[in-house]
Amino acid sequence: MSYNENVMVLYGSSKQWVEMTARDITLEYRANGYDVREVDAKTDDLSVSFESGLFDTDPIFVVLTNPTKNKKLEQHLKSRGESEVLVVHTNDRLPKALEGYLNRKLDEPQYEDQKKEWASKWVSDYAGKYAKKIDPVLCRAVVNRVGIDLGALRWEVIKYVYAIGDEEQITPDVVVNLISDLTEANYIDLSNAIMERNHKAFIKVCEKIERSSKTDQTMAVCNGILLSNCINLLEVGLRVDAKMSLDHIAQDLGKNPYAIKNFIAPKIYSFGGTYNLRRLLNVLYECENNVVSGGRSSWLKFKVGVLGIL
């Protein structure tokens, strides 16, 4: 089969890995001067998304989500002109309309006892993206400490990469000095306190983090389980707002209907719906940007921002 190299499809069972990879690729294209257009195949006009205006000079890069929600997807891709396209499909089955294009499948193990080894290899591979090496034993130590959340692991690797500069090997000393003081249990406790809108529990977990942490934990928190939970709830909440039935939402997202009805939907309602979820997502992004731009008091901004929602 001959592949069209101007279209790349990301898909697989690891929704977080797919979305993180799409984000990294998008940032690279934006940095290289492309006109990046984020398009939802379910609601946006694809023919317009691929068009260049009379005075447009930048090459076009389209990030396309919800590809299975447009029956004319194959037709639009074939008539896209010179636009480059990244199709983001958070499902482990490749749609027939996308079989003729370059693709990368990003799966996570089905069984819990395999996930730590998978996450350890992910740490090694992600370091390799920056031409860095890290011993497999050290990768496992990082996963044992931080957990298997890819957002938290990504931030760990980035810290190590910038710490060693031009050196190739990430050493145990670097990891010991920089590794997050948060355990996976800390992440879960913090996320639960926020989602349950429990002021006292949130303050208590924050104080615990502050007492035990040697470094600022803002990025670890904002890129970890909390962000994943917020996005997952928002996906369901936006569909609830659009008057979709819970059974339809479960089918649309490929989730368990029982979980949607008995756990996810009630959690969204108790948190204050999509309004508060959007506010929380905004707090996480603002705090992350504050750290990246060298701003001060990021952790304080995080606490104040979250308490303003709770």
C-alpha cells in the first residue's frame, strides 16, 4: 500500500498518549511557521478548513479531531490541496477511511500488572526524543515514585533533559535531585479533594505537599491526573449540555454506560457542571504558562485559583 505522507493519523487505546503526542507535533508545526488550524470534523466545515485565502502565505497544518463523525472525511482529505493534516483519533480501531495514510498507534496495556513496565519504556522513549539516554532501572524507579500518569512522567523527563544540558546520559544523581516529591497517591488525593469540592481536604493535601516537597510542584500537578480527570469530565459534560442522552454519550465516547450514569455524570453535576470544569482547566493552563514563562508564585496561584472554584 502506498501512503500519503501529508496526512498522519494518531490513534490508539491510550487517549492521553494520543493527545499529548498531537500537542507536541502541533507545537513543532506552529514553531516552524505553519498556519495551525484545529478542526472538529463533527461540527466544522472541512472544505473551508483546508482552503488558503488570497493573501495567506503560511503553509497550512490542520489538526483534525472526531474523524469518524464526518461521512465525507475521505472525500475532504483527498481534495485538501497542499495542506498537511494530523488526524487525532482516540480509539484503538483505525477507521477504513484512514487506512491509506501514515499512522501511528499508541496503545496502553489492558492489564494493570503490565502498565508499570509500559510506562517505564515510555520514559526511556520520551527521553530519546531529546537524544538523551536513561537506564531502564532508573526509568522503573521514576515510575515507582511518580506513577504511570504520562503527563506527570513527561514533566519529569523534561526536567532531567534541561538539567543535564549537552550531556547525553540522565544519571541517578539528576533524578534524585529533581524527581517530584508527589507520589501517585498524592495526585489522586489532590484530584479527589478538588472534584469533591472539599475545601478542607484540598488545603490539607496542599500542606502535605508543601511540607514534603523540595521543589515547586505546580507543573507536576497541572500536567498529571488532575488535568486528565478534568478533560475526561469535560468531554462528557459538554455532551450533556448538548442534550445528548447518557447512553448516546457512552456510545459516542466508547465508555462504559454504567460508569457514565453512576460515576461520571454525578461527579460533573456535583462539581458544578462544565462551567466549573472550564474554570478549573483555565487555572491549570494559566499556572502551567506561568511556570514556563518564568513567572513567580505559581503554586500560590494554583491554590488561590482552585479555592475560588471550590
